[in-house]
Amino acid sequence: MRHGTCNDVGPNAYVCTCKAGYTDTNCDMNINECDPVLGDNDCHRFANCKDTTGSYVCTCNEGFSGNGYSSCLDISDCYNQCQHGFCTDLGVDNFRCNCDEGWINLDCGYDINECTTYTHECARHALCTNNGGSYTCACNRGWTGDGWAQGAGCKDVDDCASNPCAFGTCEDNGAASYTCTCQEGFTDFNCDFDVNECYLKTHNCHVDARCVNIPGGFFCRCLSGWEGDGLTCTDLDDCDPDPCDPQHGTCEDRGANAYECLCEPGYTGIDCGDDQNECLVGTHGCSPYGLCENTIGSHVCTCPVEFFGDGISCTPCMICKPGYERAGICEVVDYTCVNIDECERFQQLVDSNIVLQGYPSVRLQGVTELMDLQNQGQCSIDDISYRAHILASTIEGSANLQNIVEIVEANPSNLLALRTLLKISK
């Protein structure tokens, strides 16, 4: 027998002693140990019984571990599933995460934003800032404290404590707010910007003064040539001390840094110390025909030869008509033209028997012709005058100046003869 032992118990009789797991007369029927009613097995209560031929197998149920017979222990479902909390095993494939404060969700992996859910305990005027699993409270700008409602809270900061107004008075207007009342000459939010009164033309300096800006103010300074406090400026007397020549000029103030020396006639220059050459600059007043001679401080006008007058007025000397000759001196007044008695003059020449002694080559041409005219009854006044001029020109043409000088030096009596012939009055 495969699954039992046969025992002979008499004629036509035997008894089979079956092995475990088998039954029936001949031990050829498998016993189902796992049968929930008739079965008999040693599987653990948390194990699964599986029948096999002549036996069975026990395996622990899912969620348990062990040999299935004597031991089937619950497998722990807590293996770091809870990110921010501790785990509690609730049985087969079941657990629970007990989350730390500030975390939520099945595995405690979701951060609770206390700030947006308004579950924080920040004080009023404080800023809630969420962070991993928690949050912080900080007082807003302009407030001071720990930011916690159950702590010091937040109190308004004294915004004037740091003296933010550089040149002014500070007034606290609440949280993070203050105003500055600036001193005169300063502006801007913190009164730290100088007002340039000179650039903005808000100063009160005199029109002839310069505005000079300084921090918080300005001052006025009179321009060159002016004196005063800058608010009032008066012209300096540029004639004190007198810059002009005291004898030949008078100073007149012409405004700031300006004066003029009014020179006496005959003087010039910036200080009237130079003689003015009226003859060169054309201020002399002499006649166009006159001669100008400069003197210190003045000038002298005279008339040239063949002009008469006082120099301011010069008139050409008179030229006498034929038959007349000049008498007098043409200087202050003009010549006088007097009639020439040519016949008497001619007779005097003949009677005096004028000969240029020592110089027979100087012939008195025309004398014979005059005599002939007289003898012929043709010695009119005009003829004799005409011939007298020819006679004079003959002598002038036959003897140059040097010859005349030699003639006179050789015999002084010849001077009278020459003067008579040439009608020279000295």
C-alpha cells in the first residue's frame, strides 16, 4: 500500500493503518485538512491553509509574516510614510500619521500656510511669513516689537527719533510717516537740499550787486565800482583821487569804474597830460592857405609869403595890373597898387645913365627902343610900361641869381640900378 500499512486480521479480513493525510479502507483517499468543517490542521489563525496530496501547507495571510503555523505576525505598515509626524500601525495594510504642528495630509507632507488660512497668532501691524511647518511674525515698517499677539506686539516707532530732518523740525504722523518743517533756505523731504536763492532769483540784492549762495542762505556783494552792503549799492566816485592832470583837465565820473578827463584846449590824453598837436589832428582853425605851428598847449597860425592876414584868415597878396606897382608890405594888410609914371621913370633911367659898372656884358636891352619910341612921340603910358617889363625880364634872363650877387658885391652902386630896373621895393 502506498499510503498505509495493511494488517491481516483473519480470513478475508485486513485493516489498513493509513499514513497522515490519507483515509478510507484502503488509505487511498486524501484527507482535506483545510476543510473549514472537518478539516484539522495546525495553521495559524492569520494563515491560509492549502491542501496538498496527503498533507497541507500553511502560509501567513497578506499583511502578516511568519512560518504560517506557529507564527503569523502583522507586518508593520509604518516605514517612513509620515514625512512630518509619527506613524501608528492600524492593522493589516493600515496606518495613520500623527502630523507635527504645521503639517497636514495622509503622510503629513503638506505644509499648512497659517498666514493665508488666518490660523497664525501674529499681532496687528505685523507681517506673517509662512515657512516649512511654521511661520514667523515681524512688525511692519514703522512699528517695533516681536510681532506676536501674545508677546510684545507691535508699537508705532518714533520716526523722529533718528532726526531725519537735516535742517528742520520733525513731526511724527503715525506708522512710518513724518513731515519736516524746513528752516528758511532749505527744502526737500528731509530739509537737506539748499535753496539757491541766486539761481531762483528770490534774493533781494541790489541790481548792481552780485548774489552769492551759501548753505541755507545768501549774501549780497556790490560789484566793482560800487560800494554798500549789497542791498543798497552806490557808485564810487572815480574822480577821488583825481586821476586827471590838475592843471589841464577836469574829471567827471561816468558811472561804475568809469570817468572822463575833460581836457583844456591844446591838451589831450586819458589824463590830459599830453600836448595836443592841433596842426596834425586838424583842430587848429588856421586858414587853408595858412601855416600852423604847434606850441605847448596851443598853436600859432601865420600866413605864408604872398598872403596877408592873421593866419586864421589868409588872403593872396594883390597883383597889380600893368602900369601899376605894389607899395607897402603884404603881411597884415595887402599891398597898395600905385600908378607908375613910366615917362618920368624912363627919363630918370636915361638921365642917370645907368651902367652896371664892371659888367658891360649885361646890356640894358630895350633902353634904346624906349628912347626911340619917346622921340617918335609914341611914349604912351602903356608902351613904356610894357617895355619896362621887357627890360626887367631881359636883365633877369641875362643874369642868374649868382651873377646878380657877384655884380652887387663888385660894386654896391649896382644894387640901386638893379632895384630901379626891376622895380623892387625894399
